[in-house]
Amino acid sequence: MRQSADILISGGGVAGLAAAAAFGTAGYSVIIVDPAPPVTQATAPGADLRTTAFLQPSIPVLTQAGLWDRLEAHAMPLQVMRIVDAGGPEPVARLTHDFDAADVSARPFGWNLPNWLLRREFVARLAELPNVDFRPGVATLRLFTREAEARVTLSDGAQVTARLVIGADGRHSRVRKSLGIGVRTTRYGQRALAFAVTHEAPHNNVSTEVHRSGGPFTLVPLPDHDGRPCSAVVWMETGPQIERLRALPRDAFALEMNERSCGLYGWLEQASALTVWPIITQMANRMTGQRTALMAEAVHVVPPIGAQGLNMSLADLTALIELSTPDTLGPDMLGNVAMLDAYQRRRMPDIKLRLAGIDALNRASMLASRPLRDARAGALHALYSLAPVRKGLMQLGIGMR
């Protein structure tokens, strides 16, 4: 069975669904496939209560795709990013600095939402678009490209001809492997625990990173849960330490979690199951092939620091959407060499810069030696004390130009 579309998107995660909505809203015919149906309920099997923070530059493409109107009412604003150094002899906050969005913008840094809710609203948006065909439970098997088109064989036996294939199929991307594109991977010996907590003190829309050793302990604001303030937690540590923590009885885990949080929000209560994620930095050697563009984790994987991951993915999508408009490169340019070369030139320098910055921050957060932790605290204080530097770092982190 042979079918055709303007665009085939391989990958139905948050980035792939956003791409389908954006290109569908722009009027293109889109087929999107993913081997796993999306988790769209908090209580569904596979739901992990992880969250995503959308930074300011991501909002225009979500609005253009008809998604932000669906999300805004559920989103928790992130007004302040708080960095806490707890690298002294005892696990207590010895240095706290607030990076307030009001110093650089009239709007918050970003907005935080649970991933299951994002998928629910994204799937509902796709259902409104008659030119978008979402096929959960279907995988990409083979990719064959020619100068004029790409041909994709799917796991249900369908063969799709498309002007552009977008690989949004994750760090183990089948599309990327089909193109013979290699990756460079950095492993830190770290893993992360992701879960939700309730706490005594309100978070006041403050996202907090507590640095001691092994990696940051991050609390990101969520809406209240069972009448109590609630935050999402990402706790990064060495692999053996994460395994030890995960194996603890619930009461013993609570004691260690509250010690690591330095009591900043009062007593924390675990509100969801623990999930474990590997921490790596990975970058593809290139972003394009014949009639094919890679985006999101098919290109770049970063540690969960500074809410960069999905926002880099949406920057990829923004570039693809802008370059696909006839006014940019002329009519009938979707998926041709000029469009794909322009995409590579636009995105690769920013990706390289952000991966290098996140790598440096992660290595600094892992420091175990007391003298090096003291030096880290001194560097943070020095950077924060210089107002132009502080504002510049905030603008760079958000992605403001």
C-alpha cells in the first residue's frame, strides 16, 4: 500500500507531536508515526510525572501551531531560578542566588507542565487537523531517499512517499542510523531520579537547583497536589548512588531526600514513583541527509540542566518551519538541498554552544572535592555580583537574542 504526504515525521514524543501540529497548521499534509502510543493520563501505565519547562522563545512556535492556547491555563510560571550552593562540610545552604526574570523581561523565564498533559493536548490538537494523520503503534522500518523524494516503509506494511522526512525519533534514532550519521557521546557516570513531591512551604513559582556533589537536586514548580504545594524533582547523582537510593525503603529514602534538599521547602513527601534516567551528552555529526532533517534528541541529548533539552528541540522546529515557508527560499523548496543546508547552518552553531555550556555546568555540579566545591561557590558569587554578566547569562539561558 503506497501513500504520499508532504512530510513524514518519525517519532511521536513531545517534539514530534509539536512538529506535526506546526506543519499541519501551516497547511502541509503530514503523517506522523511512533511505535508506542503516547501516555496522556497521569494514572496511565508508563506515566512518570516528569515535566517540561517551555522557555520564552518556544512560545511563538507553540502558538503558531495552535498548541499554546491549549496549554497556557495548565502551565505553572517560572519567575525565579534559584541556585543554592550546599557544598560545605554539612548539607545546608551556604550560598543562595536568585535569577529573577523581571531583570531581563516582563514575562517569566518559562512555564512548566507535566509531560502526560502535554501529550494529551498535542494529540487533541492533531485530531483537529484533517491534513495530519497520526499513527501510534506504527514504526519506521526503512528509509530510501532520492533527489526528488523520500520513501519510507512502515511496520504496518505501508509505504509512504514524502518530500521531507523529519527524524524526531530520539537518541537511538532509526532515521539517523538509516542515513549513516554518527554521534559523539559523553558519559558522566551519572543517572537521575525523577519524581514528584509535595512540601510544606509554597514554591512561589521558584525553580531551585541545589548543588553539593554528584549533580544538582532540582525542584521545579507544579500545581498543588491534594491541596499541598507540589514540585517535580530531578535528582542527579553517580550511577551507584542512584541505585542505592532507589533501593532504600520509603522512610529511609525520605530522610536522604530531605537532607539533600537542605529543608528549603520544609519536609518533602514523595508523591509519585521513582523513575531512573541515564545522563549523557550526545550530538549527531550532522542534522540532515537527502530529503531528511533530524531534530530534537535525534540530534542532541543534554543533561537536564537549565531546561535546555526540549527548548533546543523547539528551536529546531522553529528553524524548520521558517525555512519551509515559500517566502523564505521560494516555492516548492520543502525538503530540497537549499532548505536543508540552511537548516544545518542555522542550528548547528547554537547547538554546539549550548552542549558545551551544559557540559561545563554539569561537570561543575559533580565536584566532590571540598576545595573545588568552595571554588565553585566563589565563582557563582562572583558571576552573580556582576549585574551585566548576570543579565547576560540569563538572556543566554533563556535563548533571548
